[in-house]
Amino acid sequence: MWIQKLHSLGLLSGSFLPDLQTEYLRTLVRHRGNLIETTSQASNRMSQNMRLMNLRLDVVVKDIVGLTGLRIINEICNGQTSGKELAKLRHGNCKKSEEEIAKALQSNNRQDYLFVLKQELRKYQDAQQLIMECDDEIKRLLEGFINKDNDKKALFIDKKIHKRINKNTPKNIDLNLISYQYFDGLDLYAIEGFSHGTVLTLMSELGEKGILEFQNAQHFASWLRLAPNNKISGGRILSSRTPKGSNRLKIALRQAANAIGNLKDTHLSNFFNRIAYRKGRAVAVSATARKLATILWNMLYKKQQYSPPTIYEYLDQKRKRKVLELQKQIANLDARMSKIQPA
């Protein structure tokens, strides 16, 4: 009742609520994330049961649910126990040789673990099928939204070949083109570190016009719980920790920031490395995620394309900032000197 009274008097601001179209998309994308988590759990349990069967597939294969791994697991579930025969299923891209794979696959023929392995494999395959069906529904929803606007439908952009595609990326959706049309010609993939999952999370959590609810980039970063919460008493900063929160868009931006930390010689990676050198990688991830939030706000709110400054532009900005700091110090010194009265 007290919260309702404060809100009725205008003392509490309303929460951000996306439009109904975005809520539909958000429901599907969150459900897809839960299905991916199910496949991850099933994959871990398959690896655990194979270790108990003395099948060290995780040692010779980087991903046990990759091309080589799934072939071998399917054959194990069909009753094959010979390591040499299983090694023949090796894919050409696998770095380990058939001899190394055969040595790692010496089964002890435990039937109880084999039964559990079959169950987990079936669960993994069922979840993969559900993910494909969910991707089809997401594609239908996005294409239906874009087809309603002829201006959006007419937009086109070339594919980003350099963007990596992993096993969790939607295979039947061209998110590069759809996001370009969805946000009226704004190329979000031009931002370093942005992946298919980041863009899909942004579309589902914020929507097309959701950014208009935030009047400035600081407000947007604060909503994402990426801005420091400064506690000041008597002009002294007691704490400046970043508040905790489980916003999915915040998590996606932090993952993108972590990926930026592994890049070399880009505007954002140089920013990341400067922060990491002084305060550590954890602080650099939060700072870079906040910078990404600022970039997103400027792109979506002001309809500006992402254009990272060159080295010379950055140095010019640094010099201008230093000049402004010196001017403020001189002004403060003049103000103090004017207050001093001669004895």
C-alpha cells in the first residue's frame, strides 16, 4: 500500500515494460536459452558417464557433441566397444589421430553407465530438435514484424563473414540482415565483440523503440546496473561499487566485453587493456560493458552508425580533456585567491 501511495503521488518512477511484440520475442528467446542450458547439462552428464566407462572422449576431442564426438557417442550407444572401430569415425577436422583416439576409448563395458548415456543422448537430441522448432518460430515472428514495413523490408546489408558462428547460433536466421532491418539500417554487427546471441538478446529484451524510454546514456547504463552506485557523505565518496543485477542484456554485454578483451588493436580492445592494466580484468569487463551500453544508446536513440575514433582522434580528445581539466583548476584557484583578504 505504501509503494502504491508513493507511485500515485509521482514519487516513484515506472518500470520499463516493452511492447507486446517484444514480449512475444522475449518469451521465445528466453525459452531458447533454457533449452540450450538443457543441452549443456546433458552434454556434461554424457561426458561424466563416458569417463566412468573409461571412455576418455573429452581428452582427444575438444567438444564431445561436435561432429566427431556425436558420431562416436551414437556408435557407442549402438553397442560398439572397439576403440579402433570408434576411431575410424574421426572427422577430418579433428586434430588427434586415429591411434590417439583409439587409445583413449578402451571401454570397461559397464551396462549401467551405458544405459544412462543412451538416456542423456536422447535428451540432448530432443532438446536440439526443440531448439530448431523454436528458431523457426522466432524467424516467423521477426519476418512477420519486418514485412509489415516496406521501408524495413527494402533494406539490405552484406554478410559478416568474420563473425564466428558456434553451435548455439540460430542456423536458419540471418540475424545480420534481420537486425539491420529491425533497427532501421543500424549495423550493430559493426561493434567489436557483438555476436549473434548479443544482438538477439538486445532485440528481445529492449525491442525496437525501447531505447526511447531512457533519456540519456547514463540512465540506460543505470537501468542495466552497469553504472557505479556512488555513496557520498560529507563530500567524500564512501563506495562506488557497481550494483548487482541479473538483467539478461547486462549479461550479454558483459560477455561481449569479455570477448573484446581477447581482440587486438581495436578501439574497444585498447580501452579494455588500459583499464585491465590499472585495475584488473574484472573491472575492465564492467567498464567495457558500460561503454557498450553508451554506444548502443547513441546508435539507437540518435540513429547514428558506430564509427570508432582513430588513434589521432583519441589523442586529440585526450588533449582537449586535459586542457579542460587545467582550465577548471585555474578557475578554482582564482576563486580561492579572491576569497583571501589581505591582513
